[in-house]
Amino acid sequence: MARPRRATARRYLMCPPVRFAHSAAARTPGAGTDPADAAGAADTSAALAQWERLREVYRSLGHTVEVLVPEPGLPDMVCTADGALVVDGRVLGARSARPRREREEEAQLRWFAGHGFARLRLPEHGNAGEGDFAVTASYLLAGRGFRAGPLAHGEAQEFLGRPVIGLELTDPRRPRLGLALAVLDDAADEVAYHPPAFSPGSREVLRRLFPDALLVGEEDAAAFALDAVGDGLHVVLPRTAAAGLDAALRERGFAPVGVEIGELRKAGGGVRRCSLELRG
């Protein structure tokens, strides 16, 4: 029997997409390359319509959406989750190996500085913001192997004051934690994840920490099922993945909400990647 669920109001930072068409042509697939990077040029107008629909879904569920105004020449600002991690009102910025992303990360930190976030940190070590981290009541889960590493994890723990659990990512098709694990109910430490995306030792850690986790198969993982956002009751996820996970989520008492992200996905975005949660 599914236990009772309750949604809690959240606050997200989102940035509308601009000029996506260059994305696929400008990048070369390889180890650690995001699968969306090689998915083909996106239709900017269609991507914007999908972004607006996602924003309205959040608002209809009782959440607040803050809008980050995109800056010229920075098309990946739509991926706000890659630009920072916000916990208890503290903002840990991101540090990418890509020069273009550096300007995006700086623009995002300027937004925080101008909107009442006093505790900001520009990191010394590389990380992709919430793309590399997942927050539950008990833990700060941190992916490593393609982007962030142990030094970034230590920096996050020291600044945010949360115990960090490092998880080794081994599948180059899922180079960021947001493609391998989703938090369904942070208050209850309830997650879903795709076991083959992790090393054997990390799978054992996840099994011990989350013995009742929802395990996601290859088909749903490939459909970006884990690029999802949960509020304790609703799970907003790609429509194609929602069809596969609908019964499993409902059996656990969740209410899946499927949204179309086809164009956003081509451009590097997605449900979670386009939605940076402003915690605290």
C-alpha cells in the first residue's frame, strides 16, 4: 500500500532558451559528452514553447519560478541547474572546463548576488552545479568520474555543511548525476536511479543508503527519466519516460506529470537541468 504523499512548495530558477541551433554542430561526441550534445540542432521556437510549458506546470503545482534573463552569446544559460547548487540559502557556483560556460556561470552568480543571496562561493574545483549533485534530507549525493571529483566534493561539504556521499559514474552516456539518479521525495530520502550508470562500489553504497529506491531500466534512463524533479508528491519528468514509469510511481503514491522536452533535450536541456531549485 502506498504511503500518503504531500507536495511541498518549491522555488526554481529558470532561464528561457535562445539560439540553440548551433549546439550539436559545435560539439564533438566523446567520453563524458552529454548525450544531448550530439542529438541534432534544435528548433529554438519549439524549445521556448516547451520551456514555457514546463514553467507553467511548476506554477500550476504551486511552485514559484524566478526567471533569469538570458545574455547574448550564452545559449546554454537555459541549463540553470548546471550553473550552481543552492542549499540552505548558500550558493555554490559551478566551474566548467568549457570557456563559454564560465561566462554563463558568472552571469548566474550575478543574479544571486542581486537577489538577496549573501553567502556565495566561486569554487576552486570543477563541478557542474546541481547537474553533479542531488540533495536529500540526510545527504548531499555527488557524482564523480566525468566532471566533478573528490576535491569538488570536499569543497561542497565544507561550504554547505552537508555530508557528501561520492558516487562513481561509469557510463559515458550519463556523465552527470542528473541522468543517473533523481530525488523523488527529499524529506523522506527517497530516490530513483539507474544501477548500471554507477561503479559496483557505488551501487552497493546506494543499495545500503536507499534500500527501497525505485530502480530504473535502460529504456527509461535513455528517455531522460531521471532528469526529473520531485516535490514529495508530483514527479515532473519527460513525457516519453512518464509512460514507462507511470505505474511504478503511482504504486508508490506519487503523481507523475509528463512534459514534452524533445527540443530542449536536443539543445542540452531537460526537466531537471532547466530547473535550479532555490533551497532556503
